[in-house]
Amino acid sequence: MAYIEVEEGVPGIRSLFNFRPETGKPLCNLAEVLLRGPSPLSSGERELIAAYVSHRNGCMFCMNSHAAAARCWHGDQKQIVDELLREQNAGSLSQKMKALLLIAGKVQNNGRSVTPDDIDAARNAGAADADIHDTVLIAAAFSLFNRYVDGLASYTPTGEAAYEEMGKRMCEKGYHI
Amino acid sequence: MAWIDLQNDLPGIRGPMIYRPDTGAILNDLAEALLHDENNSLSRGDREMIGAYVSSENDCYFCQHVHGAMAQHYYQSDTSFIDNIKKDFHAADISEKLKSLLTIAGSVQKGGKNVTQDQIENAKKLGATDREIHDTVLIAAAFCMFNRYVDGLNTWAPEDRQVYIDRAPMRARDGYSQAGLKN
């Protein structure tokens, strides 16, 4: 049961967007632009960062839904998502993505944890300013989304089927309310 | 020096907001709805104070002093009043209800799952509405984003706290809309 009175049965963050549409709108716009708008990173790569940060924050709703979206984007490469979330050294990830995920993990902990060496490693692996910017802001934004969902104890569906469908919708239709 | 070339020399979050205006405008919309919109039973001062407190817990110099100065402006207090709330709000001369909301905000800062049923019940007992609890959680969560954006890119911040205090009346007047940030 959520801590505040939201519509029964509406999952996770969606119930909170409905509760307070004035803040729901900018939050949806943020997810849409960050995960699907113009970026040197593909949507699949950006969903991977989102799922990874949510995994590190222990937010099951965001982790499962964004992992499902990342699987949808990755198609026959989708095992990469599960390798990453099992904290295995996902062999098929590019060096650049590995370096960016390391930065995302530092941001998840605290922005001040990012070091010049982390940035140099990403640059040496081919990351440009816009890659680093988007990685930091996606990791920061999921530090918000995860806390919003769990801080109000919003409804987290169980079972993979619910998330598979959610991920497909996020991948195909996006985040507009 | 920021980790990336922001193509401007604005301090704190204003640098990356101008560097990437499409996300910048959305972040401003969120700040406006949460902190400045008048349609809210939590005062602007209390909402800014929640932001300043969370930023202080996250050790984000720029955000804690921008929003501490905003709270100071709305409260018409001195700087030590704000600093004392950040240091130990339980001992500060503020309402029990605000203390219960700052407790929730402090839990959100550590991670959403740290908020407990007891904390929520205590806030409700002291008169907090569902929407006030919602806004407290979302303001705290939002500052966990803003703080990480500011520090994760290593943006610079003016050291002199008077700079933040001097800017607060203008920000209070104009709000966080895109137009307001051009100043």
C-alpha cells in the first residue's frame, strides 16, 4: 500500500503522476528527452544506464521496467542487460559503455564520487562531452525517480510478464502521459 | 573546472542547463512546480528549506547555499537560523510538522526505502496532508538529482555566501522559469 492515497492497482510512478499531474508532466518530459531525445548514446544504451542505476538503488519497479525496455531495444543482443544486472563483466559491452556505466555508478553514490580518472577513462574509450553529460544526468534523474517510487511505497507489480509489456510500450511509444 | 566544456562560465546547475537547454528547460519547469508555484499548502520557505537540507546532506555546496538563501529570504531570518536547521533541525525553532517532513526528506536522501510507516504516520498526526507528504518526498528526490547533476559534472560554485543571499530576492520574484534564469 502506498503511503498516500493514489489510485489502486496503477503501478509505480504512473500512480504518482496521476496524483500530481503538475509535477508528473515535467517528469515525463524529462524521461522522454533523456531516454529517447537527441543524444550520441542510443536509446538502448541509455535504458541500460537507467536500469543499472535503478538496480544499484534497489528500486525493483524502475529496474524491472527499464531493463525490459533495454531488452526490447537490444533485440537479439538482450542478454547484455541481464549480464550487466547480474554484475557480471558483460563481455559484449563496449569499452565506452563500461566506462560510462562506471561514471553512472559513481553518480548514483554521490556526484562528488566521480574522479578525473573516471572521466579520462571514458574519453580514452571514445566518449565525448555529450556522452558524459547525458550519462551523468540520466544517473542523476534515476536517483530522483527511484526515490520517488520507493519513498512513497508505490505499488510494484511482481512477475516478469507485467514488465515485459511495460518495457515494450516504453520502447515503442515512449514516456508521454 | 567542469569535467566537460559547457561553453559558458555560469556557476552550478546554470552551466549545464544552458549547455543543454532542452533538459534545462524541463528541470526549471520541475523546480518551478515544486518550489515556486503558489498553489501549495507548504510555504515557499519550507519547500526551499527541504531542498537546502537535502543538498546539505548530499554535501552540494552550490545547491545548499542557493536554496538556503531562498529559505532565508522567505523566512526573513538570518543565516545562522538556516545553518542551525541544516545542522540539527530537531533542536531548531521550527514547527513539529516541518520537523516531521524534514525527517522524511532525510530518509529519502539516503534512499527511498528508508522512509518508514512510522515517519509517515507521525507527519500525518502533526497535520501533514497526502499532498504535502508527496511534495516533501519529491522535493527531496529532486534535489538528489540536482545535487548529482551539479557535482557529477564538477561545476564551479561561488565561495562567498553573500552572492547567494544577494540573488535570492530576484529568484523569488521571477521564479525558476526559463526567462528567470537568463538574468
